[in-house]
Amino acid sequence: MDYHEPWITCRTGKKVYLLAKDEKAYYLIEVGKHLDYETEEWLQQQGVSEALLKELKLGFTYIPKAALRGVAFTGTEAGENLYLYLKSEKKKLTLELDYTSAWLDGFFLGIPRLTAPKKKEMGAPAWRKKQQDQQLFHRLRFVAPAFLIISIAAGVGYLVTDHWAVYTLCLICLFAQIGLALVMPAYFTIYLPINRKRQNVWDLEGSFIVLTVILLLRARLGWLSYEALWYLLPIGAVFGAIIYWRVVDFHYEKWALPAVMLLGAFGCFVMGGQINAVYDFKEPQSYVLEVEELDFSSGKNRSYYCWVTLPDEREVRLNISQSLYRELDVGDSVRVEHSTGILGIEYAKAYPIE
């Protein structure tokens, strides 16, 4: 490939630069409002120099060739890293375009070539491209939009109907997305860091988050005992670790492993409560009980509770809605449905008396 521009287009963070040179130095020129297309044309015609850059009022870093101890590349394609080793520091730049080794050798003629730091692992775009079948990748383009539509429809349907069949559809949709990310990581992911959004991968993150948030809005706990946490939390944490292991995009975030394990444990806790109640098809025991006390949690997102005594003389605190909390006074009565769910977790829920 021939290059007509006498510079390397690169970036560091979100800022784009032109790395240019003359006989004495290299110039790291910041691409900004003063560097438009006409200015670039003028630089190409006149040749880059310190005096011209100052005249054009362009922001740049002056790097004398004598101060450059060496350069190193992790590769020559867009996305690979370029290291400039100065006397007192090392500058890391990322290539924005594809180059050839011969062109880069000519650009840094006379500058020692050093060994670039080893990458911890192959970059995500590279390993995905290597493993993908492009025809299959193209055929899978409808999967992410389809999951988004189904997730919204199933989630809203569950919020409205509270029916076990719709909830089952939600679970199938949720675990199908996780399954695709685990089994076909070269094609699908449920998480992409912001700086990797342009990857050649189908992103299920949006539909996954939408469905997860909707399911959280219909948390079904009301547990009267919490022994189930001894097995639900570890199961969720292990499942989170498996997701971290298989979803390579998490590996680029230092916080990811503990965060994913924590979210897995929390998700299993919430989902355990939902499954326990949603698939409890037997008729619950129903009581009309007197409200003995009312209270609420502190903080921005308050939870509201009422205290009642069950027929077996156990005093329990039950979560209630804000609207019911405002209607009740101590001494009023509520209808309490009490049961043991499919997971063997005892739960109860308070409702207004119709």
C-alpha cells in the first residue's frame, strides 16, 4: 500500500494525532479545530516543520531525533501499538490505519528498532477475526435485533401478566443470550468496553440489560427464612466466574471478575425468589391478619414493611408497596398469602383486603 501522507495517523486515548517528521525532529501534532482538510493539504505541499506548525497555530509535541532512543511496534495494522522510547519516558500510541513494515522502516530510518512489550493476550479483534467464519457471521446479523425485540416484549409481558409462561419465555431468552456468549464468544458478547465498540462481533449487551432490569422490577422474595442463601449465592458466584472466563471482553477490565461474581450471586438470589414463587402452583394459605407495626428502610430507594403475627405465632416483617403503606395504619388488617415454593423456600406476601 502506498501512503501519500508524510505522517502516521495514531491516537492516545480519545485524542487523534499525526506523527510527522523533518530532518531534525518528529512532531506529534494534535488533530483539532485548527487542523482541517485544507491545512493538511498545505502541510503536505509545504512539508512539516517547526516554524510552519507554529505559524499555523497547531498544537504539537517536539521530539528531537537525538532524544529518540528507539521505536517498537506490536504490529503494523490499525489497532496495534507504537512505542516511542525517549530519554526520560515512553510514549504509547495506537495506529489508526494499516501500514506496511517497509513504509514504517522508511519513516523511522536511522532510529533503533526495539522489542515491544508483550501483550497479555491477543487483542480481541484479532482472535475473533481468526476464529470467525465470515459467512456464518453475516447470517447471524439478525440475532441481536431479534433478541432485543423478544426481550422487551417478554419482559413487559411478564410485568403486566405476572404469568409463569411469560416468565419462562423471559428465562429462555435470558439464558439463550448468555449461552451464545459462552458457546460462541467469537460471534457474540454480552459486554463490550467503550473503547472496543467497533469490534466485529454481535453485541447482545442492550437486550441482556433490558431484560435483566425488567426482571429486577418484579423481584419476588418475601422470604421468611434465608437458609437458601447458603446455596444460591455460591451458585450465582460460580456462574458469574464462568461468564467472566468465557466472555473475553471482561478480561480488559480490572474490576470485572469480582463485579461479575457479585452480580451473579445477586442475580441468583433474585431469580431464586422468582422461580420459587412463580412455579409454586399449589394454592397458598390465606389469612387476614392485623398490622402490628409499620416501618420503612432509610435511604433514597425506600422499602416499606408491615409486621404481622402468623397463625403459628411467628412475628414476621413483610415487604409491601408504597401505596399500601400509605393506606395502612397500625391495627388495620391485611390479607397474607403464605406458602412454601418450588425451591422449598417459605415465603409470604401481604395484600390489601378487597
